[in-house]
Amino acid sequence: MEKEKRTSTRTKKLTLPVLPLRGLCIFPYMVLHFDVGRPKSIAALEQSMIGDQMIFLVSQKDAAVDEPQHKDLYTFGTVSKVKQLLKLPGGNIRVLVEGLGRGRLLKVVDNGKLLLGDIRSYPNVMPQITPNLEAMTRTVKDIFDEYLQIISRTQKEAVVSVMNIKNPGEIADLIAANVFVNLEDKMQILEQVNIENRIEKLIVIMQKEMEIVRLERDISDKVKDQIDKNQREYYLREQVRIIQKELGEKDGAAAEIKAYKQKIAKSGMPKESAQKLLNDVERLATMPPNMSDSALLKTYLDTVLSLPWNIKTKEEIDLKRAKSILDKDHYGLEKVKERILEFLAVRKLTNSVKGPILCLVGPPGVGKTSIAKSIASALKKKYARMSLGGVRDEAEIRGHRKTYIGAMPGRIINAVRLAKSSNAMILLDEIDKMSNDFRGDPASALLEVLDSEQNFAFVDHYIEVPFDLSDIMFVTTANSFESIPRPLLDRMEVITLSSYTEYEKLQIAERYLIPKQRKAHGITASKLKIDQPAISDIINYYTKESGVRELERKIATVCRKSARMLIEDNIKRISVSSLNLELFLGKKVYFYDKTDKKDEVGVAIGLAWTYFGGDTLQIETNIMDGKGNVVLTGHLGDVMKESAQAAISYIRSVADSLGIQKDFYEKKDIHIHVPDGATPKDGPSAGITIAISLISALTGRPVRKDVAMTGEITLRGRILPIGGLKEKTLAAYRAGIFNIIFPAENEKDLEDIPDEIKGKINFIKVKTMDAVINNSLAERVHSGQMLMFESISPESIEGRTGISQ
């Protein structure tokens, strides 16, 4: 006998993009095209096209899961090759794939953009044809031939292919792909790596399928005896009736249609929308139950009818109650609370829901989302939150048209469904994190949503009927309004939340965070005490943030370790102080260095603002003999480099009055450095600090160590206002600096600084560089020794007005 040529049976381990399939199964040797609409599935296709076009196709256990994980997928799938991609209107992609071989899904990793899987691939093999395998293969062909005589929906090409194929494994795959309707049956064949087991399983399923086909033929014959052959519609209905009779079921389809009509009548939706849905219900009544369009239409009807068309909650505006809720849920934030109460007062007087869209802007962790929840609680409104971070597809807002596979409503309509009220409050979180690409601009879609003149007839692409959003109260949050598109920002009123001070964090920890974490960890107040110095150390040395999220995590760590000590060591009471804090949290992570003890030439202390609050910034300058080169180092941004150039130009213009050689910029090289070079730095507020550092280096006059400064410099020596004075003041206070030079135009911002800090700081307001020089540079002593200023302590400032000219 001639030996059959066989391929290698060795398996391979691959890492491929994973594309979950809904109600679909791909077999080896199979070429198929289908549409893809989910973002992660599209990303998987794009990733495969970057490489060798290989992708792993695996079926979902439940087609209703939108974000499938490893547990939602079958174990076996098909290693396939992407043959062709075609972008369709609306952002979907039509893909043509070819199945290459079986694969076992070992592990799935979700990186946020797509699913990647570790795959054990099983190459297609030509087995040794044993007598047993030959007998089973002939049996399969005979059953398939009988099946074809009864039913004619299988393509003739598939029939010819099966009869001419010699590989039993390929025969099994081809029959399963073309005959079986049930996904579970197909998966039973796909999961069989051993070819004899595969053929045996195929015979069992084919025998069961043959029984169903024979029963269908009998039912069809009975129906044909009862009705006229030309009455196609009646024939279809009668066939369904007889099938239900054979199964012993009642006429469920008619009851389902009746239920849909009753729901439409009770929904309270506009007449035009109701008529559109009634037409869809009539169309559903003419469809066979097993038709794919029938299931899609039912999903659509259920979605539209689940919307709160005529459901509203009674809005109650009680300013005293609202103030009580805000004070209970949030410490500090007085200006924010005042603005919210003003907003509610106007809303009550006008008795109108059409007001400004509030946009809460502030650093992470300062309470933007929780304030929105408090507003909803104060108004007794239903509340829903939708995150817009990373959204870049317009369909996320407006929904997908239901003609696409995997279509669903947009996030706005879904939020209304979750809230179950047509006058709920919806929080649009992280509105500044949206972006756009070839799939559209979600920010532009939000323009209609947030405009009270347009949103009374918002049409989602999926539901296809207008829905009134004018009674919805929208509140948005953002970390920065700079990245919000201007037309969108124009529709909102910005309320700014600044960073918490150390004192505010201390109060929040004592009043809210520690009781909350003690309760979460089952610890009573009598068993665990964290004193104030320990809380201050956690704030200063273990966290670096504007809000209190990391602070809460550190307190949770202390509670966890305390719980273990209470159980294991049988300790009755634990007291956490500054002395034993390292036992719970380890070594200190952050350090706020105090200023150097001596005044130095060419080293000035500036103040900077970051998302984590304020910080001190040392600027160093060295003057060397050279040819007038200027070097700027320390990862500086363009604006900061321009500030350095402006400072040099100013110094050149007043060189005589400062006692500096006029040609210093030709004969000297200047090197300006800002330490901590790994951290990017930018902004104009370091202008006067750079200028003082340069003047000190050029004149030899040391810079006072007890003075920090902030302000933008002009070529004429004027000092322009800056932002973030509150945060910068707190940073200077932490560093032990009690004299702050700031622009005179920022005097109004002193109101924002807590009184307990403001009373300990000597604020020096300046309008020109002359005033900055007089208050920041020490006189040079002829003996070569620097003139040392007496260190100013908080106690020596007590009783001052706090502001000097």
C-alpha cells in the first residue's frame, strides 16, 4: 500500500491577538467573511495586520457579553490568517479570514486596547489510515449522503469537496461547518484534536441531526397536506404551530407580540415613536423564531421599551438640607459649596431645569465625583455616572446602527436606562480625556447632548427614535479645562476645586477616612488610634498628591497590618504614632527638604505648581569664561527657556546699575540648571527666580535662603501675575521658608490661603525687578564672607500684617 504523506504533529506555542466571535465558529480549511464592530476586536485586527496577519478566532459562550474575558470564551478556537480588511461606514470593519489550524487558549491578557492570548496550536495532520478509521470515515460519508437527499440547503461545492477529500480530519471539519446549526455541536467537533475521536463524535452528532431532519420532513409533509402550496405566509405560520405542538408548547409567539404591543401602549412615548415600534412588532410577527433577524429585533424592542419614557422623580430643592449634605460629605471646599448652593437657589426660583451645565475642574482625588453624588442626593434625583476617559469613537455617544453585528445604544442612552428616570442627574466623568480619530469626534456629538435647545429630540443611532434629554441634569468633571474643546466648554460653567492643604487633609483623615477604613477592616476606635503627628507624617512623607486617594490607601494599609497584629499577637489596643509609623508603612517615600543653612551665590529658590500641589524649585547658575554661550539644562520646556532668555535680555539692559560688565554676554558662558532633571518643567512663573539666580552669579551677591519667589518677568523688568499661589505658599511653608515674593496683581489670591498658614508667612508683593532684587539678594562683604541674614521663624512673624511692599 502506498504510504500516505503526513505532516509534523508537533504543537507550537504562539502569542496572538484574540478576536471573540458571537454565535459564529471558524474551522480549519474554512474561508469566511464577517463584520467586526467592537473596539477591542478592531484593535486585534489592526495588531494582526502589523505583524504576520495571524489572529486567533474563538467563540463566546454567551453572545450578550460585550467585554468578554477568558472565562467567557471557549477553550478551543482556530488560528487564522487575515486575508482582507474593508472599512465600512460607521466605523465597522468587514474581514475575510482563512482558518489554518486548531488552537487551545491557554491564557488571555487584556492590555486595555485588545486581548492577547497564549495559544497552543495543533497543525493539520494526515493520520495513518487504520481499518477502524477507514470504516468510521465511510460511515460519515454515508450519513452525509443521506442527509443531502433529505435537505438541500447545503451547497453543492461542499458535497463535491467532501467526497474527494482523503483526510478524515478535514472531512469532519467541512461537514461540521456546513451542516450543524448549533454552536455547541460545532464546538464539540472543534475541540477534538485526535482525529479518530473527532470522527466518532461527528457520527454521534450527525445521527442526532438526522433524527431532527427526519422530524422536520414529517412536520413539513403534515403542513403541506393541510394548506394550499401557494399560501406561503400561512404555510410558515402553520409550520411554527405544528413544531410547537410537537414540542408540547403553547403559542408563545402570539403572546409575545401581544406583550410588546401592551408595553408600547403603556410606555408614554410620542405617537410617532410608538407607531415606528408597532411596525417593527408587526414585522417580528412574520419572522420565523429561529431567524437571526428575529433575535436582533427582539433585543432592539426590549432596549427601546426599557427607557424611562414617562418616568420622573419629584425634585426637591431644600437649601438647608443641601448644605447639610455637602457639609457632611465634604470638608472644606467652601467656595465650591457656596457656588453649588447658589446654583440650586436659582434653579428653585426659576422653577426651570434649563440651567448651566456644571463642570467641576480640579486635580485627581479632590472630590469632584463625590460632590456630584451629593448634588444628586440633595435634589433626591436618580444618579448615573458614565466615564468618558479614552473615548474616541462618536458611536460611543450616539450608538451604533442596529444593522451592524454587536450594535448597541450609546453611553448617553445607556446611562438613562440605568438611572430609570427621564429627569435624572448624569455625571459625565473625565470629559477632558476624550480624543478623536477616523471614527469621529465624540466631543462634537456631546454638543447636542449638552445644549438644552437641541437635546429635547436626541436621536441615538441604535434606537432610531427621538428621546427627550432636556429634563436631564448634566454635571461634568475634568482635571484641566485646557484640553476641553472650546465649543463644548462654552456650554458649561466651570467650578474650580483646588488642592487640599495639609490641615484640610488632616481633618479629612480624622473625620472621614480613618473611621471609614476602621469600619471596613472590622476594627473599633478603642482598638486602633492614629494620632495627629502620625497622620501628618503620612501626608508629608508617604503621599504626594492634590487629593486624598493615596492617603486613604495608606490608612487602609495601617488598618490591615493592625488587624493582623490584633489577631496574631493578641494585642488589645494599637496606637500609631510618628515613632512607630515605619512599622506599618516602611521607610519614608517622599521628602520635603528644608532650605540650605547658608546663603549661596547663583542659587535661588522658586515656587512651582504641579498636579500634586505646590513644590519648591531650586535654580542654579554658573558663570564661566567663554564666548557667550547659554546652556539650559534640567528638562525645561519652551516657555521656561524663553523666560531665561527674557531674564538675560533684562540684565543686559540694566547691567550698569547692577555693576555688571556690559559685555558679559560675549566673554562669559552661562549655564542655568534646574535640579531633578528627570522631571519635565515648564511655565513662565520661574522668570524672576531665573533672573535673580543670574544676577547673583554675575554680581557675586548671595541669594537669601529664607526667601522663595514666583512671578513672570518682562523685558522691561515688570512682574506679571501667576497662578497657583495657594499651592505654592503651602510648598514654601513645608520647606521652612517664611518669606514669599509674589506679583502685586496676585494680592487678591491671598484670600484663598488658609488663615493658619497666612498668619505665619511674610508676603512681599512686587511690581518690578528692583523690588525683587532688594528683597532677595544679600550684600557682598569685602572680606570675602557673605552677609548672613537671621533665620526667620514662624514665631517671629506672629502678629505681622503678613504683607509688605
